[in-house]
Amino acid sequence: MSEPHNHVAPDQRLLSLLVCPVTKSPLIYDSLTNELISEKAGLAFPVRDGIPVMLPDEARRLKD
């Protein structure tokens, strides 16, 4: 069981530079789930302690 992570939003300057590692499309920050959403890839990348985890294996699949 993993430890809970602080719900810290990533820096806005960092967000403006990040793109989806799968599709290279823009990401949308969801503050409710603390995730970066790639609508094109259908993936949600977690943000842990304010640091985006941009690994496809760590991403959650969005529901169709």
C-alpha cells in the first residue's frame, strides 16, 4: 500500500511547458483529482507532491 501524497498543485510555468508524453498534445490540470489530463491519449497523469509523474505506466486511463 502506498503512502498518500500531498495535494500540491504544480507550478503554472511548468504546466505551460509540459505536453503528453504519448501524443505530444497539451495537458489540462484537474485540481479536483490532482492530475494532468491528456484528452487525446485518454490518460490522466498523477501529480505527487507538486511534481507531475509523466510516465505512461503510472497514468490512469480515462473512461470512454
